[in-house]
Amino acid sequence: MPTKTHVQTRINGEDVDFLCEPRQSLLECLRDVVGLTGSKEGCNDGNCGACTVNHDGRIVDSCLVLGVEAEGKEILTIEGVASPEGLHPIQQAFLENAALQCGICTPGFIVASKALLEAEPNPSEQRIRLWLAGNLCRCTGYDKIVRAVMDAAGKM
Amino acid sequence: MAGGTDLIVLLRVNPERVNSPELIVDIKEIPELNELSYSATGGLTLGAAVPCYKIYQNPEVAKAYPGLIDAASLIGGIQIQGRASIGGNLCNSTPSADSIPAMIAHNVMCKIAGPNGTREVAVENFCTGPSQNVLESNELLVSLHFPPSPDNFGARYIRFIPRNEMDIAVAGAGVSVVLDNGTLKSARVALASVAPTPLLVNKISEALAGQPANEATVQEAGKLAKEAASPITDMRGTVEYRKHLCDVLTRRALAAAITRAKGGTVDAD
Amino acid sequence: MTTTAYDPNVVLATKTYDVVGTRPIRHDGADKVTGRAQYGADFRASGVLAAKLLRSPHSHARIKSVDISKAEALEGVRAVITGKDFPESGPDDTVTSSLGTFKAKRVREHCMATEKVLYRGHPVAAVAAVSPHIADEAVSLIEVEYAVLPPVTTALQGMADGAPILHDDVRTTEGGEEKPGNTNVAAHIQYKKGDVETGFAKADIIVEREFNTATVHQGYIEPHSCTVFWNKDGKVDIWNSSQAPFDIRDATAGILGVPLSDVKLTPMEIGGGFGGKWEPYVEPVAAILSKKTGRPVANAMTRAEDLEATGPTPGSYVKVKMGVTNEGKIVAGQAYIAFEAGGYPGSPVDAACQCVFAPYEIENALIDGYDVVVNKPKSAAYRAPGATHAELASEAVVDELAEKLGLDPIEFRLANAAKEGTRRVDGPLFPRIGCVEVLEAMKNHPHYTAPLEGPNRGRGVAIGFWVNAGLQSSATINVNKNGTASLIEGSPDIGGSRVGLAMQAAETLGIPAEDVHPAVVDTNSIGFTVGTGGSRVTFATGWASYLAAEDVNSQMVERAAMIWEIDKSSIEMDRGVIKSKSDPELKMTFKEMADQMDDTGGAIVGKGTIDPTGVGGAFAGLIVDIEADPETGKVSILRATIVQDAGKAIHPSYVEGQMQGGTVQGIGWALNEEYFMDDQGRMANATFLDYRMPIALDLPMIDTVIVEVANPGHPFGVRGVGEVPIVPPPAAVANAIYRALGVRMDRLPMNPVAIMEAVWAKGRSDGSSLPSAWA
């Protein structure tokens, strides 16, 4: 049995600890060890953004972070975006603007957009498109996603 | 491992390229590798592990080295820039690396540490072949030093990719100039993806020194870049197309560097 | 918010309803925006083992030996299988699904090869282990000896004399008969109308062009995944990401040699399909591993496996020749279409032949199509399969004819447009269709006449046709006491279809969309339903939902008759109100009747099942403005407007979504997507880094116009919308590039290298010096 490391971290505002092998990515740990399957694997090499999480205030591809690197970090996944009170304005905007079709890329887009709008409350269309360049969507052609982000910006 | 955005992928799909390691050392906590300090007289010391976003979010650095920001802000998308470092980009040592021509244009010196102490290597000499560099197996890249920019200095990195982000450069040109009253006191042009390593084209530096900063000089630089390039044909481009791009990108980057040297701004790519 | 002087999303509605045509929030929305929705790889079974497959590194080779002993010995490995663990196939054994009936031997060899590998990635063995990493290690310990053979990589190469032959049992079927002799051509299809020689003799202008298109992939963001458990009672349980549960159930049962009643398939939420998730790939493999180990077995493909070893759309060679009179009438059309079927026969070349000239009334036509096996993964459907390749060619030729005639491109198309009663070359008469209406809407859109100034800019237009499908669907509606209802159906929701089905049911029941709760269920829980694709869900499953709602309504009428003690023939139900035709005092709402179910006979369950005729074909048109960088060949999309006839847009937002998404896939296909094949027939770019799909930064907003020419064959007039929007973009972009740079491209993708080479060739051939911009 390969030796596992004990990782202590914070995920979605809760202290979480888990065991993992060094070769397991943060994405794999979230999905298969911690049980948070909201972040998705689309490519496993940083080219699609379906695994986007917020890591110490920056959006990253969790497939390119090792599980052991999460030690002591503050991680936000899609599961942590809504609050007990209700959906986040970005989530609501995605629904109202029909900004998802199959929905597989949606968690990555929501986590990425949230980081953008928290740093820049009123981004232009081009700024949104640049920020989301690392998130692939094959269903929507991005139009309604960009509209949803602009819509949410007006409501945050 | 710093950001890991190249290394983790290689470990999964092509570990032989990094000598199939059995141990990965995370260097992100080493203070010297995280240095990001700038002064107008001392220049910029960029630790090897500093992620791209810290560079372009630093207002002083962004103002002093727009040519570096050109590169740091287009590597791989926002998520990648949250982890990837310029030092890692350099150590990965592919000819297509976006940061290396920009660093060559800035006369960057690499500080390397090993069991026998530290040594310095000019960044244009760091890469020795595709995915090969001067680091011995017991050495570590510590930091990159950008000299303070002289007066009337301007630099620009432009690459060509088929989409608008997320692609590896088909070709790239990192250019810097120092102007003296409408004349090019000096110029440096380095090319990505058109040789086994990022390519500093000394012929252009020689040819441009003392020339007027005008269209004819720009055209001449483009021609020389095209001649100097020795690309291959692969799935990202053909020999003919890449050589042609060297001409195009060198002209565009040189014109932009001249604009910056005069105190002007250029559009984002 | 970006504002425009025009409405970026227009619905030219022809009929209004209470629910249909509105834009409620989709019922599965909250789950999908919070990460709670369970997709294929999110399913968790206790005791599950991870499966990984050993795949051929060669594109064409004979398998000489397979040694799995080292893999079996690795700690953590629970089973290793090869193709020999599949049931033996007799020469006449077949496997059937809605895609057709196929030789069982071929289907099993495709799943896992024992004799020959026919493409890089072709499975040869599989491992089940306690972790995916250990399974990967075990796979690397399996030793296979191959005798490598020269590969065939294009259709034309496969058709040439002396080409390596992939299968010794492939024969060309032509006119229903098999021609003798070894060949790579599995089928020759031909359609004729009138006489093309006479037709071309009448033509004043003839244009003939050839096109080569590279292999492209559906590119769904979620790779294939499945979990399979073969229980001790013989029942096989499958949970997977798929768009065709019954089809995959039936095919998997056939491959495993078990009755289809022993297999249950539960479709998880699906992260995109576009036609590529209609067939089993790993499911039978995981099933056999599960049988051997007694445990559930799960597999998720890597992106490289998905690109290399599932079902891309064929690469193709298409030649189109069309003739017009000086008055602008198309008098003859001829097409030669050769498709790369991949390692096994079955490309969509027939559909390509049906579509190539479909948008036009042409008296004389001859279409020849060839299905050619090559050493690439076996092709699968990709959104209007075959039509995009064919209509790239015909729409580019139409554009050239219009230019030579000096006619406006849309006016020329209008003058020749197919209408109700036009006979397609392959035989069917068009019913009421919206080709003319789409063209008119394009002509009238502000985009078409907006000034486009500046060098190296061009505007291109193209239209497209797709046949659409009917096929079987079923639905059940269970009424709840509080006046709501659940709608049970078997169409995986790839693009927001479940809300459209709920809306059709709600409209018919006369209750709000929010009060119908749609559920996509497993193959034991709903009547037979063909897969989600063919632009058929809103059409056919919607129709089944409508029938189920009508069934509920008629039962409610019967209950009312019971309560009011009058004959049910004197009661009607309309928009959720049940009332007596003669006595205005006697009425009650759906909700009030639901409340009385217990006392009037118990639960009300409605059912609907349909195999519809009256499928309405779909037309779409794209107007696209581009700017080309004349020094690099890079094309930027400045503006795009997609116009499409939806018959009736049940939920306009999701119709717009299909139009926008299909347009962008078409743009990717046009500009940068392709399989780069090395000289050994292997894909060199099996990552999303170098298989370049459009990103958000590559595009502007995609404006939409929904035209509604009601399909007389459907209760709400629905015409399927999912597929046709991918058809016009490659031709429209090619036509725009012509106007920007003066070159007519003859290949896909029209990537920067290809465009520069075309520009350079033009400069050299017409002796003109290069413009000063590039000196």
C-alpha cells in the first residue's frame, strides 16, 4: 500500500482532513476522498476549467494542484457558493439567463465568475471573456454565460 | 515543483521527460524563491516560485516592466496564472515558453544555487535544447534578476496563437529597445518556437544599433528574424509559416517596443 | 450590460400559449448550479473497483499475443480480461439497437479486439483494481505483441487500388446487393433525380469544387463514464453518462449475450453528447470485469481516450458541381461524397447525400456517397451527422454561383428555395417547411444590411438543412393530490429538454410549468424511448408527454362524470378547467379534481407513447462577419446571427441555446478543430490544448432569430432544433473569408496556416505582388 499523507485543510468554511497519496490531485481528493463531486474532470491537464476551485483567493485548476498541497489552505468549491439563505446571485443569474445546457461546465464557470465579480464589480464583456478563457463550454457558445455574469454583476 | 502546472501533467503522461522522479519537492515555501522586490535603482528580483498573478498584480512591477507583464498575463488563462511561475516556465525549457523571449529582451540573469554555492547564467543561455537546460541534477533555480530599465527603454512580447488564449505559441517575439533621440541605441530580439531553444538573434542587435527608429529599420529587423529562425513543421505550424510569423511578430513587437520607449502605451494583444 | 440597437434574441412567434413559449426556470437548475447534480462519474457504488483499459498504440496491426500475467500479479488487481472473455460470436450472430442490426463479431471486436486493432486506442485488454492508479500501473504491465500493418488514413486512400484492406469480410453494398471482392468501401449510395447531363447542358454557368474536411470530435466536456454491476442473480445494472439509455442497454445486452430484460440502465445526468454517447464503449468491458470480480466496476475515460477511441465525425472528401441559367435558376447538381467510417463501417454518408442539395429545388441531380473504412476510431453521430460536410460544399458553390451571376446571395437562394411539395433528390416530398421564412428573416435582419467597413473584413451567409428524427418515445404522468403532477420520461436531458417536456404537459393539463415535475428515469421505469438526439426530444418525447397529459385529462373527465352523474361526452376540459358543456354551474379546476382522486377511483396515471410521423425537417441560416489578419491568416468572428425555424419554440431560451451552441461548434469546426494524424495514423493532438475548441474570448455574442413555421405534424407545431445550427457555419465562414481575402478555401479547418497558404498560392498564381502590408 502506498503511504498516505494526512492533510488538514479548510473547505467551504469547514475544517476538513483527509488521507491521500502524493500522486492524487486535489480534484481527485475532493471528488473521491472528501466526497465533493461538484468539481468535474474534463481533461485533467488544465485546459478546460471544469475543475476550477478557489484556492486561497485565486481560481485554480484543481487537477493541477496535488491533494497534499491543500494543507493549511482555504478552498472554496461549487458546493460552498450558495449560502443557507439561498442561491448566490451568480447561481440565480445562470438560471434566469439559461446559461447552462448540460451543466457539466457550470460549477467551474460559477466559481470562476464569483472570483471575478468579487475583485471587479463591473467588468466589461471583453474582460469577462478574458477571465473565463480558461473555462470551456461546448453547449452554450458562451453568449448566455457572459450575459448571466453581467446580469449578476448588476445584482451583487 | 513550484506551480506544478507543467510538472504535474508531465508526471502523468510523460514522466521520462523529467527523468521519472520518485520524489517531488514543493519549493513554494522557500523565502528566496518567493521574493518579489523592485526598486528603480536595483531592478527586479523575481523568485523562481512567484506565480504569474502576483507579478501583474504588483503595480510597481507592472509599471516598470510591461514587457514582462505581456508574458505573465497570457500564459494559460487565469487559473493557470494562479499557480504557474516564470521560474517554472523557464525550467520547463520548451522553445515555445512565453516568458523566456520577454526575459531575454530584458537582459535577465538567472541565479542558480547548488552544493558549491550560487552561480549566475544569462537567461538566453539557460536553455540548451528542447526540455533541456544548464541546471545540474543537484541545482535549483532561485531567482531571476531584471536590471533596472535605462531611460527610453521599451519592451514588448507578442506571440501568435490560433485562438485568443490557452494555446502554445506557434511563434513569439520578445523585443526591447533603448532609444536615443529617435535612434535605436540598442535592440534585442528573441524568438519563441522557431529553434531548439528560445533564440536571441544577435544579428538584429548588431544591425539595428545606431539605426533610426523608423519603418525601414522595423522591416529590416523582420527580415533578419525570418532568416535567423530555424523552425520545424509540426501540428502547430509549418516551417514556412513560422518563419513568416517571425517577420510579422518581430515587426509588430519592435514597433510596440519603440512606442513604449517613447513613453506611449500599446493595446493588449 | 451590452446594449444593441436591435433585439439580440428575437422570437417570431406565430401562436401564443399559456405556458409554451414562456421561459420558466428549469426544474433541474438548482441541482446543476450548486454542484449537486449527479453525472456519470459522480455515481458511487460501495465496494467499487476501478477499471482501466489497455489500448493499442498502433493504428493498424494484427494481435499476435497478449500476456496479462504480470498485471494479474500486481497487488491490488482483482481481474484482468481480454477479448477472449467476451462471448463467442457465431458468423450469423447480430446485435441490434435503434442504430440498426450489426454483426455481433464486429461489435464485440470493436469493444475489445482479439484479431486486429484498427485504430490507435482500440481496446485490447482491461484491468479492475482497487484504485485507478493501480489499475493504470497494471495496464502498463500487460504485454502485447503486434504485427504492425500500414494504415489507411483517408477515404480516398482507402478507395484506391492497392490500398491495405482493413477487413476481409467487408463488401460494397450497392442498390441492396453485395458486390464481390475485398474492399474498404462498405457502401455505395446513389440518388438520382431527372438527368444531370441534360441539366448541365442547360446551364449557362457551372461551378465545381472539391473539399477535404478533417476528422473532428463532438468535444463534450464530460468524458464517457460508467459503473456496472453484474449481480449474482444475473442482473446487470449500468449507471452511465449516456444519451441513449435503451439503445445502450440493448446493445450491451447483445454484446454480453444476455436477455435485454436482464440489463437495467440508469442514465445519470450527462455532460454533453452531441451524438457521441449513443453506443456502448466501456460498459460491456466493465460488465465482464464485474462478473469476474463480483463487485461493481467503474471507469471514466481520460480526455485522450475520449478523443482517440470514441466516435468522432468522419473526415471527408466532397465534390460538388452545380449549374445555373443566367436567369438564376439552378438546373443541375452533382455530388460525390466519400466519408471515413473509421475502423468499422457505418458513417453517416447516407444522411450527407440526403442533405447536400436539400435546401433547393433542383430538377436534375446525381449524388454518389461512399462509406469507407480507414484506420481511425469508428465514427459516431455528431450533430446533424453528415450534413455539415455536404453543405459546406454545396453552400460554398451556391455562393460562388451567386457571385458569378451578380445576384445577392440570399435572393439567389430564395429564387431556388425548397418549399412544401419540393421533392428531395433522395425521394421524400417536403411537407410544410420554413426554408423561405428563414431566408426572409435573414434578409430582413439589421445584420444583413449593417455596414461592414475596413480592410480584410467580409460577410458570409449560408443556410443548412437537417432531416430530424421521430422515433419512439414514452411518458407517464402521475397526478398528485395537490394538483401538481410528475412527468416520468426516459430522455436524458442534455440541453434543458426536461423543462420543455414539462411545459408541454403543463400546457395540456392547464397548470403552471412549475407544477409539473419531470424526472428522467431508468430503462425499467418507463416505456421504450429512443435516445436523446436527432432533434427529437422536444418533438417526440414532447408529443408523448402531450399524449400522457391528454390521457390524464380524459380520466379527469371520467371522474367528473362520476361526480356530476352526467355522461362524459357532455364534459370538456380546456386549459385546466373541467366543465359541463350544457350546465355552466358544473365546473372544477385540475387542482380541485386532483383533490378528489381518492374518492373517485384512486390515483390518476396518464400514459403516452408514440412513434411519430410528421417529423418536420429543419432549416437554419447564418450571417457572419469576420476580420482576417492578412499577415497571419487568423480569422476573428466580429458578428454572428443565426436564424432558425423551430416550428414552435417551447422554451425560447433553450432553443436559443441550441442555436448558439451549434453555431459555435460549427465555427470551431470551420476554423481550428481537427485531428492531426502522424505518418503512422495516430492522433498527435489528443488534448484540449491542441484539439482547439472555441473559448469565450474567441467569440462575440451570437444573436438569434427564431422563426416559427408550425410543423403540422406536432400538437404544438414543434420542429426539432438541436442539430441544424451546426450546418451553416463552416460554409458561411468560408464565404466570409472569400470576401475578406479573395480566397475560396477548399478544406476544413480553415486555420491560419491553411489561409496563409491559400493567400500565398493566390499571389503566386495570379502573379500579383503581395500587398504592401506584408512586404
